[in-house]
Amino acid sequence: MANKNPRLTTSAGAPVSNNKNSLTAGRRGPVVLSDYKLFEKIAHQNRERIPERVVHAKGWGAHGTFKVTNDITKYTRAKIFSEVGKETPLLMRFSTVAGEQGAADAERDVRGFSIKFYTEEGNWDMVGNNTPVFFVRDGYKFPDFIRTQKRHPKTNLRSNTAMWDFWSLTPESLHQVTILMSDRGLPVAPMYMNGYGSHTFSFWNNQGERYWVKFHFKTMQGHRHYTNEEAKKVIGESRESYQEELFGTIERGEFPKWKFMVQIMPEADAEKTPYNPFDLTKVWPHSDYPLIEVGEIELNRNPENYFNEVENAAYSPSNVVPGIGFSPDKMLQARVFSYADAHRYRLGAHYESLPINRPKSPVAHYHKDGLMRYYTDNNNPDAYYEPNSFGGPEADPSVEEPPMKINGDIGRYEYEEEIDVYTQPRALFNLFDDAQKERLFNNIAEAMGGVPTEIIERQLAHFDKVDPAYGDGVRAALGISQTAAQ
């Protein structure tokens, strides 16, 4: 009787007669080296895993669409925004920053919020977080900060001491620390949080005019958050609560949505603002630069294969398209290099040719050879260098980005407003009601378990400078006498 299922083969296409038993020398003899099917099967299993991301290792993703609802073509020539009603396919990935691949989803942490837009002029990757700011403003500090979020080299445990030691010695982190320890530091699931480009990027239009821009993605499901106690109960039942929630919601046809909005700053304004608009630890006041609606994002399709479509998804801020550019933001400048470099290490030099990363627009370049080089160059073997006389791809001067109008000598500079790391955290703190402040105090106190007294006191001094009530509230949660502290 013929088998109705597809015939099992080796990776080279040869049919497999038996997928249960090894070849042996007799019924009780040893396995023979010529059992190539056995060794192929085991060898492939040994190589099933690739290095996990150094940060953002635990993630959840889905496919969707972006639809333009408002005309912003006066700010940017990017074709993704060329007309109201236009739709662009996308892939979104959410993640925790510190946790490994096996970490629990419902942990207090910053969440990654990344979108790959498959535009007609190439892929645009918006690689952000669920917070509008970050802990540090200079990429030089990033490796050290991340080490404090990972495991101690001796104990192999997370270290509250390392975390608060770094933060207390880096007061620019206050803004992000306050967000992280607030209600918004522990969303219930990906669809219940905002996303932000966080960095300052730039738009440029067909007239060569530049604008600075901040990207915002506002959840249309509303904000929902866990308290620490609620999250512990969730983790006790499932370490995969985000994956279950996101996948299940889309499978039921309940498609999550976000409003895509921007803040726009004229290029010359960057010289006038009292804060550095390229400082990743600061926000732009909405009263100065109000939100402008751009469109709507909807997630409407789950991946068919998680590894192929989410684990292999490679996002990098270096993926921009004509009409979208960078800024002097120090952290952004570092990420433009580091993300693509990480993917080349983790996935290989040709990671962009993997199906999930491959642009839907035409691709033509002169990158050659190396591991996993399996594609051809436009069927033109003579055009393997540039310039050439054989019809190879050429540069297009019409997409040249206009020069930035910010000049200066090269040097290792601190920002002039280095002394003011307290004003914006103070404004955020004052937005909280009494119950929100109480949860903030308790979350900080819980996260300070086991931290040496001198480090706690150093951090409390920063909270005092934000607002005396901030420092006193944390002291009360820690059980420290305010009188003794003073």
C-alpha cells in the first residue's frame, strides 16, 4: 500500500528507508561509520541552535501592516508615507532586555519594540523600546550597563548591587529608572504597551530640508500592567505568558493595533532648546513639539515558524530608506554599527538574504562570497566590481541625503547640561498620583534587596534631588528612618 505522506529524504534528497534503527554489525554489534543517515541526523541536531542575542534574547513577534492616515510628505520623501491610505507589510518583534531565551516573560524590565517595514525602497527598521528614554546617553557606557543587567561572573546570579551601583554612579539614568520602577515597567503583554524610537532621527524632504523627528507608537488596546506580586503568580503558572497572549490574540482574530505618531522639530531648533534634543535620556516636551498622527499599525498574522521568522529576524537602526536619516545622538551613532555587526556574528555575513530579512524591493550590490553565500548577482557574472562596463548596478545621486547643519570639532565631550539630570525625572514623578508613587517606592525597595548601605544612600541622594518626597518615599519603603537619613 503506497504511503500518502511525503517521502522522507536526507538533506541531499536521497530517500530514507528506516528512520528508527542504526546500522550495526550484527544484531548486537557496534554502529558502523557508514551509517551516514544517522550521523547527518545527529550532526544537524548538534547545530540547531545559534547564539542568542546578547541583549533582547527573549522575544515574541508577528506580521502585520502599516496604513498611512495623515499626509506628512512635507517633512519626508520616504515613499512609505507617500499617500494617505497606502499600506506597507511589516514584522514586529517585542522582547525583554536582560533575560536569556529561557527567562520568564513577565519580569520587570525594559521591553524592546522593533518594526521591520518592507518598503518599496528597501527595509526600514525602527528599532526601539517601550520607553521614550534610556539609562545612558553615550554608546561608550552601554557594554558596562548591560553587564550590570546580566549574571555576576562568580555567583552566576543577577546582582542588585551591580545594578544600583552603576545607576547611582550614573545619575543620567534617573529618568529611565523611574519609568522602569513605575507601573509601566511591567506590562501585561506586548499589545498593552507603547513603543518609541527613543532616539532622535531625521526626516528630509524632496527640497533637501531636514527635520528632527521622534517616533511614537501608542497602544490602542490601553495600558495594562502587573504589580510585582501579580507577576510572581503569573510566572508561577507560565514563563511564556507574553507568547501565549500575543499568539492567542492574533489566532482569535483580535488584531492588536497602535497609532503611529511623530514629533517634528525644525532643524535649526536644535541649537535653541534648553536641553540637548539628541540626548537619549531626555524627552521633547509635547507642549513644544506636539504629536502628529502618521498612521495605524495592525498585527494580523502569526509566524508559521518561530525560528525562521522571529529568531532569524535581524533589526538594525542602520536600515533606513531615502527620506529617513540619523542625528548626532551618540547612542544612535553607536547602534548604527553595533546591531548590524551583532547580526553578522550571530547569523552570518549574508544575514540580510535570509527570507525574513530579505527586502521585498530589488536588491543589487557587490558583496561577495563567505559562509552561506547561496544567491546570484542579477545573473550578470561579469559585473562583480564597480565601476564596470557590463551593466552592473550604479549609485543613484538623486537619493543623496542633504548634509547636516551641525558642525564642530571632533572631541570627547560631555553635554553642557550634564548637571541637569533631575528636571525631567521630576516632571515625570509629579505626574504620578499617590497610589502610583507608593508602588514606585515599593518596587524600588524590593529591587534593592541585598544592596550595600553606601550604594543605597548614594541612590537616595539622587532621588532627593528629583523631589524630597521621592527619596523619603523610598526610605519609608526600605524601613529607613527619615530623621536618621538626614
